[in-house]
Amino acid sequence: MLKYTIRRLLLLIPTMFFVAVIVFFLAHAAPGSPFDAKSVGDKQLPTATIERLENLYGVNKPVPEQFMLYLGNVARFDFGNSFRSGRAVSEIIGEEFPVSAQLGVQALLLALALSLPLGMVSALRQNTAVDYGSLFFATVGTTIPSFVIAIFAIYFFGVTFHLLPFVGWSTPLHWVLPTVILSLGPMAFLTRITRASMLEAIRQDYVRTARAKGLREQVVIVAHVMKNALIPIATIVGPATAGLITGSIIIEGIFSVPGMGREFLRSILGRDYPLIMGVFLLYAFLISIANLSVDLVYGLLDPRIKVSK
Amino acid sequence: MRRRSGLWSLLALFVIAGLIAAACTGAPGTTTQPSGAAGDIDPNGEVTTNAGSEPDTIDPQKESFVNEVAQTMMVFEALMAFDPKTLKPVPGAAKEAPKLSSDGLTYTYTLRDGLKYSDGSPVTAKDFQFGFTRTCDPAVAGEYAFTAYIIVGCEAWNTMDPKKATKAELDAAKAKLGMKVNGDKEISFTLTEKAPYFNSIAALWVGVPSRESDVTKGGDKWTEPATFIGNGPFKLTEWKHNEKMVYERNDNYRTKTQLKKWTKVMINESAVAFAAYRNNELDAVGIGAEQLRTVEGDADLKAQTIDVGGSCTIYVGFNNAKAPFDDQKVRMAFAKSFDRLAYINDVAKIGKAATEGGFIPPGMPGYDKDDTAQKFDPAAAKQLLAQSKYANTDTLKNLKFTYAASAANKTRIEWLQQQWQTNLGVTVAPDPVDATTYTSLVKKPETTPLMFRLGWCADYPDQQDWLTTVFHSSSTVTHVGYKSATFDAAVRKADADPNPESRDKTYQDASRQLSNDAAAAWWYYSATKYLRKPWFKGITDTVMDFEYGIFNLTAIGVTKKK
């Protein structure tokens, strides 16, 4: 297991390298430069100024040469400075990532806390009012986009009843709306997955065997059904975690949360190459770690899945 | 079983509790209607406004954008300032208008007595020299350095490649800058040519006195509150990136502001900002076309609406070098065949149709109400097209209109397409590309699209910044490729003319020529609508405003909100 983990961690290096290559060349393949992007709008910078800036920051060099320079810097843990703001990429991400991570973790915990019991209950009481209720919630949660719910929530809780603040991230009260609304999507999705995998597990032979052995219903459900039903859930939760903690473009935008989610879009639209790289490398790293954790958890949930080869 | 039902009742309880809480607090919330009664200005007033998105930089010698300048000019004061009523340059940190040398090339400014930075230390002429020197410094790579090219030596130094030139070469170029300091109070600038508009340039952010000790100490981060020390009405006391900036009164400024604190939050979503305004979390908010109906349907909001002209002219660019737009008749036919008034009324809702006036927008020196050369006239337009050398040829079919893809632009361009189809009988093919690609296309003559939408916004309120900067044949911001020797000669003559009357007249003639040549088709002038709470007082709105009342910050105050 330890050997496996180390091997997987070492594999991260080539993975990250290929992610870097792909993202770097794709980003540079898009037409325009960071200084063109700064000019977007009704008013543009003079061409001479744009060209001088491009020369100064070396973005007019051949892309492979820029890539080698970038790799050299990254090897020294220097992720460069954002072209737009001139601030260090590590500083920007260091400031924004914790906010997104906190929002993401809160939303994930909330989603798990409500969706697992809800999914299980509706599976155990299949085709009852409870089940239909949870299905209804899950369908609504997945079909209505979060920004629609967010705007309704702002008008209802913020403007009409003055219950909750909706601008910024400064106090725990500010956390409530973004967290709850960000959790709705995964919550609905996880409810359905939980219900489906519970239903599948209940019909397995080993459950029938357990019941035939005369085990108590609670034991059957907890030890045999639930544990096995968790496998597909773990598969989903891993990457979902990485997605949630790196921030949501929409939720952070609507609630003015100073997180990293907005940086994804902004860096791409702004052709801010160093920031694009920083944001995507972090995302790739987290996804890899999440997948590794999922693989390790499989082994714990089901000994038949051997991780150590 | 029990547990399960327990869960449900818990949920139900939660919902009911929420509803009750909502109901209880609902009543007072909905009645937060400001009394609006005229009261005294609160000596410790505070306001909150929306800065939109985080400014990329607030370094005065690097920045170029409205939301960046809006921060710098809270904290700094330049030698000159703009009169909020006339937009003519008036003394700022300078005691009076500059003394001019007999050849008209040297401007000497004397500072007011007792000027101080917000930390109490004195402001000297050297500090202004440092600011202007930074503007010209190629290593700083300021986006607005070109505004100072009129100073001797600035262009030569600024266009050097700091990575290739040796230090000695750079220093030699720097030493040639036409700037001299005499004692603590006097600074003089030598210009490359006569330029009566230099006073306007001296009022810009590029020349504010960034302090050498702060820039050295703070390095890349000198724009953080600890080292962003200025000589203006406010000081920056807090900057939480992507969240808010907090400004407080600078007690060392020569006139104390009536506001104690001005917080600018960063809300990107206009719907959210609008909600925050209604919730009294913002004291002013810009409104977009999508909020207009709500505003107009609400008597209170309607009364709080402020209309201000803008500093931009949006035009349809024709590639003057490419067929069929190398023929003036074709350009004029296109220019005369779309109904600008209908566009504002039916599509844009906000803005002013360019039905009267040329390139320079209303409210700006040089606005010419009587320029109606491009007046909407489909009959005349059809006739012009028939007389053009491309009449009845395939060149007039399926003309590509390139634009930066966005929902708003799509509506705009499709509207134009419709107009030309109906009024002129020509088909135009919309060609959306992504915004950054668009910019990279329009910046080079070789890649300039056939037709496109572009705008120009004033850097400073002077005709020179409109006519010469944009349409002189040597301009690097010309995107239409307009070249006219008569026009060039006229604007260059006016640029140097010290007599305001004859100068205005020469510019006016040149501007009319531009409209008659239909170098571009003037479409509309930018305008803003915003909501302002009744207690937010003392704001003089101008077309150049990059922040509410920026040219008269000390006059702004709030009456008690209750």
C-alpha cells in the first residue's frame, strides 16, 4: 500500500508535466496577448504601447522558448507574476485558494450530511412519499441552475427580509448563502447516486445471505448494504471535492466571494499566462490527489479491490 | 423509523423557523425608506460604492483604465486639475497657471505653500519630477507613457528596450529629459513643440507625485496601503484584494473632505449590486439596461436616477484601405443609412445617438452640434451607393462585420445588419470573434477587418486627444486607416495654436472634414445612468468622471441617513 502510494505520487511528476505542456501551448495558441486583452472594451491602448509591453515581458518570443523559461522558473518554485496586476501568482493563489477551499469544504460537508441520509432513506423506503419527495428534490436541484436559485435567495433572504448579507466573505453570516447554494447541486446529485447504489446493493446475493443467516436488519443495512453502496459515492466525491475547493465561477461571482473560481475565467479571458498556468497546475494537482485518495479508499471499503500490485 | 421521521420533522422545523424569522424581521426591513429630508452634512459621513472588479493596478505611472485611475485620484493630486463645470485645466497642487517661456516651449509650475503627504511630510517639486520621470521610464513600462511624449526626451527614453540597452545608454537618455527643478517649489517642463494642451496632461494621473522612498521601499507592492502615500484628499487605509478598498479622510490635505470614509466594494454582478443598493448597502450604483424597467416602475428609484454623459464615442469603423470602403461614397452611404435614434430607443436604452455632432461627444471641448454630415437619410444613401464605383458589383455583397463576441454586441451588430439590409439593400455578414482576438485584429493595418465596431474615450478633455491622437495619419490608434494630408495639416496647426478661438475653429473644420469623408460612421456617445441615495450629496457629475464627483471630492458629503 505504501509502495503503491509512493509510486502514484511519483507518477504525479510526468502527469503535471504533460498538463503544463498542454495548458501552456493551448493558452498561447489562442490569438492575442495579455496586453491585447487589457485593451478589450471600447477604448484600446495604442498599438505601439502594446508592442513595447509584449517585448518587455517576452510574450513575443517563440512559444517553446517561453515554455522552457517557464519550466526553469517553476523548477525553482517561481510561478511568475500575473501580467495584469504584476502580483506574484503564488501570492494571488495563496490569498484566494483558502477562501475557495473553505467555501468548497463547507458546501461539500453540508451536501454529504444531507444527501447521504436522504438517499439512504429513500432507497430503504422505495416508492413511498419519502422517496418521491427526495427524488423531486434531487431533480429540482440538478435542473435549476445555481445562479437562478442564488438570485432568488438574494432577493428573498437579502433584500426582502434582510436576514442574510450577500456581498463578500467577511463574517460567518456571509458564508451561509454561498455555502448553501453551492451545496445544492452536489447534494441533489449525491442523493440520487446514494439512492441508486443503495438499491443495487440491497438486491445483492450477499445481502440475501446475510438476512438468511438471521442477522439483525440494522446490521445488514449498515455493514453489508451501506458499506458496499459507498464505493460509487466515493468515486464521485473525490473529483467533486477538487472541483468544489478550487471554487465556483458562478457562485463566487454572484456573492462577490474573493476566491479562486473567478480567476479561472478571468485569467483565460485576460491571456494572463502565468496565472492560467498557476491555476490549472493547482487544479490538476488536486484532481490527481483526489483520485489517488479515492483509489486508496476503495481498498478500505472493499478488500477485493487490491491496490498493491 | 423514529430516526427517519425525526430527520423530517427536523427539516420541517428548520423551514418553519426560517419562515418565522423571515416574517419577524420582514416588516422593519421593507420600510427602510430614507427620509431624504435636507439636513446638515454629517461631519463623519461614510459612503459605500461599487468599484465593480478589482483594479489590475493602481500604480499611477502604470495604469490606464478608468477603474484604476478612480483609485489613484482619490489619493493623489496632480499639478493641475480639471474644473468640474468646464473641464478646463485649473491649478491643482500648483499655485497658479504655469509661466510660459517666450518661445512657448517651457512651462514652469510653482507649488502651493505647505503641501503635505498624508503622513505629514512635505511635497516638493522633486516628488513631481520623480512622478513624471517614472512615467517616461522604459523599465516601468507604463501604459500611458505616451501622454508624456510631448516632454523633450521622454519618447526617446521610453521607447528604448531596457533589456538590450546598457545602463549608461539608459542613463544618458534619462539625463536628456526636459524637466528641471528649481528649489523645493518650482518645476519646469520643456516640450518638443508648442502644445497648449500640456496643462491638461499635467492634470493626469501619470504626473502625480509618487514618492521615491515609497516606491523603493514597497517595490512591486508599493501600491499597498502601507506605502501608497499620496497628497490627495483621501488616503487608502485598507485593500482586501477582490473584496474592498477603504479610503479615509487625509487630514493633511489642504481642504478637509466632508466624508470621513469611502468604502469601495467589488461586486461584479450588476443584479447583485442593484440588490445591494436597494438594501442600502451601497449609496450609489450604476444601472444597466436590464434594470431600467424596474427603476422606471418604482417612483423612489426613478427620483434617484442620475443621467450623465460619457467620454466615449462609439463608431462603425470602415477599413478605408480596402474595397469597397476605399470609396468615400460607399462609406457615406453606409454612414447615412442606419437610424441612430431608433438604436438608442429600441436597443441600447442608455447612451446618446450621434444624430448631431461629429467625432467629439457632447460635454467635451470641441463638441460640434451643427455637424450633421452623416444624418440618417436612406434616400441620399441609396443615391450615393449608386454613384459609387462599386455600384452593382459583387464587392458590395456579403460584407464581413467583425466584432468581439458577446450577447450585447450580437444584438448591436444584427441590428446594424438589419438596417443596412432595409435601408441600403446590402447584405452584411456578422463575424464574431473572441474579444482578445478582436483587439489583436484591429490593432494592425494588415489584419484590420473590413467593418468593425470601435470607440474612443478621452484621455483628457481636449480636441487634440480626439482628432490628432486618433485620426492623424501617423496615429498608432487609428484602426480605420484614414489618411488625409489636409486633415493632418489642419490638426497639427491647431495643436500648436496658442490662441483658443482660432485653435477651436481649426479643429472644428478638421472635425467636419472627418465627418464628410466618413472616415468612420459616428454611432452613439456613451452615457451613464446611476442611482444615488438622497443623502449622498455634493457631487458634480461630469462626462469625464471615472468616479462619482472625482473632480470635486472635498464637496461630497452625506446628510444623516436617518
